[in-house]
Amino acid sequence: MTTPPAPNFADLIFHRLSEEAAHADVGCTIGVALHLEGPVPKPSKLRADVAARIGALPCLTHTLSGRPPKWAPAYPDLERHIGEHRLSESPGALEEAIQELLREPLPADAPPWRLMVLHGHAPGASVLLYLTHHAVQDGGSVVAVLETLFGPPLLPSQHSTTARMPRIRVRQAYRSIAPIIRSARPHGFWDSESHPLSTGRRLMWAEVPVASLRAAARLGKCSANDAYLTALAHAIAGWAAEHWPGAADAPLPVIVPVNLRTPEEAVLPGNRCFAVRVDLPGGPSPLAERLDGVVQATTLLKSVSHRAVLHKITDLVPTWLMRRIGLRGLRPGCLSIGCSFLFLRHRLEYGGARAVRVAPVMFCPEGTPLTVSLAWYGQLATVCFRIDAALPGGDTIPARWRRAVEELSTPVGEAV
């Protein structure tokens, strides 16, 4: 069994957040819902197939436990970790089931993950719901698990979320570290005496064709991720103008995880990402002007050299110091929207059923107003919104985001 390196600061922070969570809705469970068309998977066969591959997935065979927390090998009881739920055909049955399964604690005395077959909600359709703990896996690791279990045979370097790290130059190190220090300052965007944040969470999804994001990127001469973030900033700004006037004209702070997972780390337990704050343009800007501001704000995120500096920081800076710095970012006035992007390059299927959609399942810790995660798979981009139930009109944000994507992808002069 592969021995992983010691837990890093992000693993320890998520471990602490989970222990201190005041409600199941603000826990650290993340995952994906793999929507299938075809034969419904049988849990017995699924257990046998996972057992045959689990040796290649150390992220499924380790727990983070003890004082101080350390990685400990543990083989999961697949009878307990893999199961099924038959759902009714009533509207919203699938979404309600996922919400309830999110609230169920993951195994505490075994590797913290669960794989459930959900079916009965629609003819010829089923869902493989994979849930795990953020202290043990990040989004890149979740994608690697999906591709190992349900994708074609891959080399470590062929996983969708791995990256090579170039050599670091001194000038690049300064360019990367300076904004990290500046971003640790409180912003106060979400401070409101009239609407204090809560521990309740809405779980919502929105989807658009990937062709729309590609068209938006082509028209805006930017990346698809820039288009995604621009639509989010536009949706939040429009929402704030109506429901959060104290911040209606302020820049929008967004926390973006930068993927640091190398091919050698593809399936190891723990987090291989670095959370970076980016201040996106807020206020009542025209959409094209907002896009220009987002492209400028995310310039550093696109740099592979910047990624290499962040990777070196996690390797060289003592874990206790990084953990202390990370916890400062959890102070009141510092937390903000978490926003991630998952790209799945390989086709997924199981038992003759093909995956037609991958819906991320995001977490939203206490003190965070909302989190957003996009999964790009096949012809669909599916976005998960976890929204604090205390945000007035928060349930309008997904539709606002979808409308902004439509506008971004439509040439000037054409009707949306």
C-alpha cells in the first residue's frame, strides 16, 4: 500500500472545520453525481469492481486521524461504503435524496467516502453519487477516482487534473507571493447586521452547453474559465443590487483553488491545491467591461510558473505556519465565495451505461455565503451552487449566472 506524505496545511484546516461544524449542512463533504443512461448498476458488481481497482487508489484506503492528525492505512468495508437508494418519480426526488445523503456522516472509523446507486427517479436513468471528505480528497483527486473506476485505462500523467511544474524564477516568486499577502486583508463584503449568515444551505444546479462557454471565450478573447467567472460576478452583482445593497458597488472577492496535483500525486490522499483570493469587478458594469476586468484579475492564475511557486510554498514552508496563515483567512470579514472548475477529459461509463452528465457536489463551510463548482464534461457544463439559506433571494443566483453566460456567448447585436 502506498505511503502518502504527511498531511499538509489544507488537509488539517478541513479536518478542523469538520470537527467544529455546527450543522451537517456546513460540513466538509464534497463529491460528484455521475448521471447515467442505460442499465442500472448493481451494487454487488460495483463492490467487486471497486475491490479490483482500490489498490491503485490510496485516497480510498487512508484516514486522517489521531492527535496530531496523521494518515493511517485502512481498508474500507465495501458493504457499508457502497449501496443503493430507490427513489420515487416525484419532481425533485433526486435532488432531495442527494441533499439528505450529504447530511449523513461519512464513516468516522474507516476511509471517509461513500458510493451510492440512485435510481427510480426517471426511466432508463440512474446516478452514481460519490461523496468524500475534503480533508482526504480535493476536486482533482475526485476526478482521478472517477477516471480510475469508470474511465479508460490511464497513465498517471493522463488524468484530467494533473499538471507539470516548471522551474521557478526569483521574479516569479515575488509576483506570486505579493498578492497572496495582500489578499489576506479583510474585505467585509458579506458583513451585514440585518442579514447575518446562517448554517442552513440550499443545494442547486444550473447547466449550459459547453458550446456556450466556448463561444463566450471566443467572442471575449479569453479562457472559458474567465467566461465562467465573469458570468458569476455579473450574477452576484445583479443580485447584490437588489438584495445586498451595502456591497452593491464593491469588488467581489472570490476564493479560487489552484490545482497543484502532479502526475505522481494523482491518486494520493489529501489536498493538492492552493486557495487564492481574486477580486472580481463588482457594481453595475456592462458585461463586456466586466469580462475585461476579470481577464485582468485572473492573469496570474493562468501562469504555470505561478502554480509552481505555490507548489513549492506548500513543500517548503512549515505546515504549522501555513496552517496558521490559512486559519487567519477564516476570520470574520475574510471568507467569501469559493469557486472551482473541474475539467473531465475522458468519457466515463459503467456496466453498459454511459455517463451523460457530471454534476459536482460542493461544500459550503460556516461563514461562507456561497460556493460554486463547475464540472466540464462532454457537451455539458454543470454548476453546483451551495448557498447560505439566509441570503435573501439567493435562489435566483443560478438563473442569473445562466442568463449571463447566454449573453456572453451571443454576438453583439443579436437577441439573447
